[in-house]
Amino acid sequence: MLKRYRSKVKFIVFVAALVLIYYFGRYIPLDVESIKKSLGGLPVIYSALLFIFLYVAVTFFVWLAKDLFKVIAAFLFGAFLSTLLIWLAEVINACILFFLAQALGRSFVAKNLAGKYSKLDDKIARVNFLWLFLFRAVPLIPFRFLDLAGGLTRIPFKKYLAAVVLGSPLRIFWVQYILVTIGRNIVYNPQVLSQYLMSNKALFIFSLTYLGLVILVALKIKE
């Protein structure tokens, strides 16, 4: 009897865990200045390793903490090194969340997509690698949701991991570069971003092309 409902029980545990993590994570205090001071007082190699560990551990429970860590990384490591560190942390995150979703939710989803919905499951599994790459590369769908959704589908892990490894750096670097060059001014004065883009033609063209990719992905999702 228990075996019959095992997939449903695991899926309920999976959903309940996500809800609880999100709910309680909102009330976990984060002292950005203390984190910045602690990391800044270490040699770069140790600071970088500690940053990756904190990024993975903290953002697992505090979903909104990613933005704070991106600002901290931009301040401490610059655009290129912060991109590398966040990329490594996101690859680790992707592996954890993909296998977590696969272990607790995949069997339930597969069972409920049987029959007339099985073609949908097959279509998702055969999605072109280019689209997986673009899903990771453009800032339209949060990484966390992509990782969890990937684990719930029939998408092969190696295929998804390749998209994570190749697609994530573009998205991460675009954010980190803007944070480093414009900094906190973008929060208090959004016009700074438009002024900077107009004065920096290379970044403007890149951002415009990037926006085109975002629109393309949005149309694909709608389809």
C-alpha cells in the first residue's frame, strides 16, 4: 500500500520542503557588511572558496540572498572573478536542485503525465540544446526554477548541465559588469544605467542584443 503512494508522498514532501524553505528563509537575517568584512579580511583564494560555500549554503535557504551576494562579489572581486565564482556556485546549485527534484518529484510527475500528456513529457525531453542554453543565458527565468523544473522532466542531466555550464556565464557577467561599473547608483538613481549605456556603445549594443534574446525566449515559452 505504501509503495503505491510512495511517489505522491515524496512529491508532497518535496513541495512542502520548498514552501517551508522559502517561508522561513524570508526571516533569516543577513548582515551584508559583516559578510563583506569577513571575506575582505582573508587572502583572495580563501575568500573566494568561502564565498562559493556561503553562496551555495545561504541561497539554498534564503532565495532572495542571491542579489546580495552578487553585490558583495562585485565589490570584492570585480566583474571577471565575481562572474567565475558565482558561475561555479550556480553549477553546484544546479546539480543539487536537479537531483533533489528528480529524487523526490520526477516519479510523481511521470506518473501523472502518462497517457495523453506523455507527448508533452517527450517533447520537453527532446527540447533543442540551443533553447536550453538560451533559457540559462537570459535573465527571464530564475536559475532555481530552471534547476528544479529540469529535475522534474525527462531532460538528461548531462544535456542540462552542459546548458548550465555554457549558458550561465553570459547572464552572470552582464549583471556583474553593470554592478561593478555603476555600483549602488543604479539603486538610488535608475537613470544612471541609461546614461551609462548611451555613453558606452559596446555595452549598449550587447545589452540590446541581449534584450532581443530575452524576447525570443519569452515567445518560445509562450509557444
